[in-house]
Amino acid sequence: MPQLLLEFFSEEIPARMQKRAEEDLARALGEKLKGAGLEPKAIKTFSSPRRIGATIDDLPAKAADVNEEKKGPRVGAPDQAIQGFLKSAGLKDIGEAQVVEDKKGAFYVARIERAGRETGAILQEIVPEIVRGFPWPKSMRSGTSDLAWVRPLQNILCLFGGAHVQISVDSVPSEAKTWGHRFHAPGAITPKDFADYAEKLRAAKVEIDREARKAKILGDARKACAGKRLELVEDVGLLEEVCGLVEWPVVLIGDMDPAFLDLPGEVIRLSMRTHQKYFAVRDPKTQKLAPHFITVANVEAKDGGKAIAAGNARVLSARLNDARFFWETDKKTPLDTPERRAKLEKIVFHQKLGSVWDKVERVKALARELAPVVWASLEARHSGASRSDEPGIQEQSAISPWVPDRASRVRNDALLAGFIAAVERAAELCKMDLVTETVGEFPELQGQVGRQLYLAELNALSPQGGGESVAQAIEDHYRPLGPNDRVPSDPVAVTLALADKLDTLIAFWLIDERPTGSSDPFALRRAALGLVRVVLDNSVRIPFDVRLFERVVVAFADELTYEETGKVPLGAKFEQAPAIQRVYSGVLAFLADRLKVQLRDQGKRHDLVDAVFALGDDDLVRIVARVEALDAFLQTEDGANLLAGSKRAANILAAEEKKGKWSAEEAGAEVDASKLVEPGEKALHAALEKALPAARAAVEKEDFAAAMKALAGLRAPVDAFFEAVLVNAPEEQLRRNRLLLLTRFKEALSAVADFSRIEG
């Protein structure tokens, strides 16, 4: 079958838009062709700075013939319905339809027979639609047309079966040709098919395959570094961007003034990456940056690229000179000074939430509250102690009960005191670098500059807290910044990251600033997902209960009020501010949604999260453990049968309650074993008497696999009960006893989850 080749040739397309444009083109082309009766097997897309296109092999020469019946309205239906039917069926008059009778009466039927259209004609129709509706993030119009495209569109090449298909879109040319490299081979090229197209462009110094350009850049860069016994600092994001800047990548290695290596590595790399699109290079022996860089040119220079590399080095030196000035200026002033605090007090975090310094103080107070819990969790994980051994958030001394002797307890108290001091110190310093000159010039380095400045002071100062742990927390409290970013692991950083994110969520909920379906201006989803990842990756056992939220609220300035409290200051007691309960519920539900996203990405079912959350558990680590055990259990035959049995039991109880024959008060009674007469109900009662305490005991120990095993023992007696026992017996006492058995069955299952929320 014929091959389709489609190319949109334009001025330079921004690098960051090219990959997404390929995906959008494939989707639009596939949908349009399918809607016209053509089924493409595979669509291959390509892009370079000046073109985006697609090719499809084995596309039918024409759409399939249409032979179908279309049922219309009843005979005698209103004229409006008749006219709508004629239009949809492509009929001119109702006399062209047939009348068919069935049990419901007579109705019209249109028998549609239509020969399939030629693919070339279909392309002439759908390609202009794709062009006009293409979803570029940003686009522009020429001075002579309303056509919007990312950059001025210069030609549309469309070949089908080797023949040119003329595409008419406003005044855009549609010629059976393309053009080579802007400098090396700017002449026109007339291809026969896609293979010829790709080969001739490659000869004209244009590589249209993104992956091929990326592979060449990476391979040549590694080779250039190896020639100098250096190592490339690989950067996937930068590689993706650079491959969209060049049609014919030429890798060059340049020299940098070694004097700049006294700058923090983050500053050097950011200058290279953000402003110049260079790759950094390091010494594999020391793992420190080397005085070189990798740049990618779009031309093969006659001198081998020496002039290009030298020019790039001069530009980089100018940028690094600026960076050096800012860095040296910042080093002259300690990170923690009254002047920096005063500047933070003038920066508005949010009009209703005060300044950045107000946030620092709130985060510090919250971090102090969280520190004993994080400490206990990490110590418990290290020692293997269970959750039941850990101190709650109200236990400020947080003496670890797994340490047996008094001397060890005293030592542990001293370590905890030092840990809390380090957390408080990190909280005080975590936002200080926002008012530095370096972050002002390189905002992407917030946190990293603070870490470097603090480390630079360690030799001259004797700061409170944990030294390098404090420095690490200053940088890492922002993390994770995205789904692929690393999660903090140092205990001080973990505590500060949790405090910062939790404060953000509660603060914006207090002022009714919440994400919507299409908007999240304060990145609250990212904060919540980040909090979930920090908790789960570090197994931090934080109880997200109302007491914790109350303590957060107390940390807010007293002059802030919340409408639903009747103008009661937020610093007032919790019982005087009942609206905080709604804030608590809202934030917890939001965290549950983010947890579902996290678990769904891992292949877990969202309904299982609902089933576990319905129990009122506030421990995310335990929730995930329950979900994983429940997921594994439901994939077994016993689990599937018990789920079916639970739904049957719930339906029976709900039906009886609706009839007024059963109530919650009656459900609280005990089963009268002396009134059990059928073998099936006796067996179920005996099984419940054994399974319910066993499941609860296992849950208490957080051995959810054992809890599921205990419940699995109910499978046979439950099946036998429903098969042999009449629940709604005419005798009142028998019926009541059997309904109580079903109630106890539901209670047994609820030890691990609310089975009524599980789908299936």
C-alpha cells in the first residue's frame, strides 16, 4: 500500500516545543484519518528546528466503502425530527428512506451505500484542519493572514504514494520539495518517498530524527571528554533541549578559565546550562568540575570549531564574572544577619499570610513539633521497633523506649536535643538565601546557594545545630521539586521539608486558596505530593490528626482571622475555632488524593486507598502497607470470594434497614450462640470467633499479611452460610441472630479496610 510523507517547513521552532509537537501531530493525524475511514497502523513523527512531520507506511489508497443502515424516527414523528434524520443520513427527501415495522410500530430506515473516498482527497481536507487547529503553546500570525503557527509557515510538503498532494491553507505554499541546512546546503530537495527524503536531507546536513541527534551529541561529547581524560556531566533535560537547537550537531570542547572553579559548582553549571546551553565536564578522579565545557554547534567550521569554542568561552567568562561578583558579595555577609531578616520581612509571601519571614517562623515552630516524631520514626526504622513503641506527637521528650538502660536513655535524650537544635537552626536559615545577590541573579539556585554559604561559614563560625546536616536541610527542604526529583533523606532535611510543605498546605486552606481543576497557582499539588513522597520514602510515622493541625494554626499571627470562626483569632483555642475542623478534613482529603496519584503511578488501585482511608487511619506509611496487603489479598481466590460475600452481606443488611426491620442499635448486640440451629451458621459463628480477634491482633502489630490470612479462613464458612442458610427466616430470633452474624462478618473485614468501597 502507498506511503504518506507530510512535512511542515517553517522558521525555527522553539526547542522545548518540538517533542510535544510530534506527539500532537501523531494524535491529530491519527484521529482525522480514522474519522475519515482510514486506519493507520503506525505513525512515525520527526522534527528539527525548521520542520515537523510524519510518515505512515501502508496507508490504504482509499477509504473503505460504506454500506450501513441508519434507523430514524417513527412514522408520523414531528417534522423537526424528520429533518434531522434526513440531514444525518444524507437524504434529500423522506421518500428515499424505507419504512420498517417491528413490535413498537413503523419507523424510517436509511440504507446508506457510499463508495470510499480517495486518500488524496481526504488528505486535502484534513491537513488544513490539522494546521488550523494545531495546539502550539504559543503561536504567531503573519501580517497577511489569520493563520496561526508557532513560527511563519513556509511550505507544506505532502507526498502520497510518491505523488504530490496539493494542500491549500491560506497563502502557504505547498510544493513537492524541502530544503537542506540553512548554511551548508540551503538548496531545494525533491524527495520521492520518506527513505529518499531522510537520505537526501542527511546529505544536506540535516538529521531529522531527534533520537539520532541526541545519540550523536551524547556519543561525541563522551568521546571528546575521554580524549582529555575527563568525564561528561550528563544532563537529560539539557540534551533534550540542545538536540532541538541544531539540525546537524557538531560537538566541541572549550576551555574555561580555571580561576572560576572557586565558585560553587551549582553556580557554574547553572550559568552553563541556563544561559549558554553548555554541558559541564568533571575530573573522574576528584569528581570536581574541570575547567572545560561541551558546546554543540550547528555548523562544521573550517577551523574545526576553534573560533566557535573560543567565542563561547569568552561569553561564559562574562557570565561567570557576573556570578563571581554576586558570590563574593554574598560571602562578605553571614547568612544569618538582622539585615537579611529585615529584607525577608519586606517580601510578601501572600497578602493574607504575611511575609516570608512570617512563614519562616511558622515553619520553625512546626518543625520543632515534628522533630521528635521524625526522630522516633527514623530511630524505630533503624532499630526495627514497631509503631506501637514510638512516642506520639504529644510526647515532647520522645525518649526512645527501645533503649533499655538509663545511660542509653540519657544519651538518647542528648542526641534528640541536638537534633531539635539542628532542625530549628536549619529552619531559621532556610529562606535566607532568597535575599542574596546570587539567588537574585540565579533564582533556580535557591536553597543551593544557602547551603554553600553556610558551609563556607562553618570554619569561621560555631553555629548551633548539626553542621553539614543543617546545610543539607537548607538545600533539600524544597525537595522533591517534581516526580523525578530526589527525596531528602537526612533527618534534619526530612523534618524541615515536611514542616515547610505542611505549613504551605494548611496556610492556603485557611484562607480558602485551593487548587481547582484547571489552576494551581501556588503549586499545592506539588507540595502535597512532595510531602507524601517524603513521608513514604523515609517511613516517617506522622499522625496527621487534628492536634497537629491545631498546633500549626496556633503558629499563625494572632491578628489573622477566619470568617467562619466568627472573627475568633486563629491563635485561640481549637474548640473556639470549629472551622479548623473543616480545614483539617480538606487537607487530609487532599493528601489522600495525592497519595492515590502516587499509588496509581505504582500500579495500585485508587478504590483500595479509599477503602483504607475510610477507617480513619492518619498514618500514610501504615495506609500504604494496608493497601499493598489488601491488593495482594484481593488477587487471590479467597480474597475475591470474600469481597463478593461482603457485598452480599452489606446488601442484605441495607435492605433490612430500609424496610425498618434492622437498625444500628440492634447491630450492636451480641450473637446468641444458643439460638444457632443450622450447621452453616454455627460454623460461621465459630470461624468469626477465631478470625476477628486474630485479624485485630495482627493489625495491631501492623502485620497486615497475617490479618489477611486470618480473614481468608472465613471464605469457606461464608460460602457455606449463604448456600445453606436462609437469612430472613420467618422466626424473629433466627432472623435477628443471622443478621448479627452478617454484621460480625462485616466487622471482621473492617479490621483491615472498608470493603464496601472496593470496586468489583
